[in-house]
Amino acid sequence: MPQDTLTVTEIMNLIPHRYPMLLVDRIQDIVAGEGCTGFKNVTFNEPFFQGHFPGEPIMPGVLIVEALAQTAGALVIHTTDLGGNGTSVYFMNIEEAKFRRPVVPGDVLEMKVEKLQSRGSVWKFSGKAYVNGKVHAEAKFTAMIVKKD
């Protein structure tokens, strides 16, 4: 039975992302194949803040959606038989993305993802990103789990 919390080291054993593209630090509240909550501690040292935007650092919305997808991908690989060495997760579709409030240095991004449907290696999720209990971004996204030979 999969554990209920994953550390950043355990997440790196599941998905291929590494700094500066690893955008989830911890996953908890895992319900196998259905949903979980991921966390990203947003710091001023993130490389994207150098250019987005100087003097007004804001986490790019596309990276928030990427963080949601990484959380979902780690969930699928951790709780199903689709994982293994050389497994990757590829975006297929992003729908209904909405960015409601900026995410800034010092925020803790709480990412709740929930499976909408799955067929084999293709999974569709709904995700919402919160800071202090308020929704900052949301999207529906589809991804494919691919095992490399």
C-alpha cells in the first residue's frame, strides 16, 4: 500500500524533473489513483523571478499549471503500476486555465489535484492552487504516462 506522504527526494524518484523545473516539494493526503495535495515553497531564489518581473516578482501562471501536473503525475506513478525506471509524464491538453491572484516569494503553494477520468496511460485531472486557503489558479489537464524502453 502506498504511503500517505512523499518527500522531495521520493518525488524525484517518481518523476524526472530536477531543479529548476521540479516544482513540488511535498505531497500528502494521497488517495491512490484519485487525488492528493502537493506543496511548493515559493522563494525569491527561484530563477524565473529574475525576469518575471523585475521589481515585482510573480510566479508565471504556466509554471503553476506545471506544478499541478507534476503533483498529479507523481500521484499516478506512485499509486498505479504505470511507473518504473524511465517513466515520463507528457502534457496532452490544458483546459479552462484561470489565474485569479498572483503567487509571490514567501507563498506556500498548496496544490489539490483530483482525477476526472483515466484510460490506460492517459489521465485527466482537475487542479486548484491555493495560497492561505484562497484559490490563485486552476486548470483541467490531460497527460500521458510513458515508459521508455
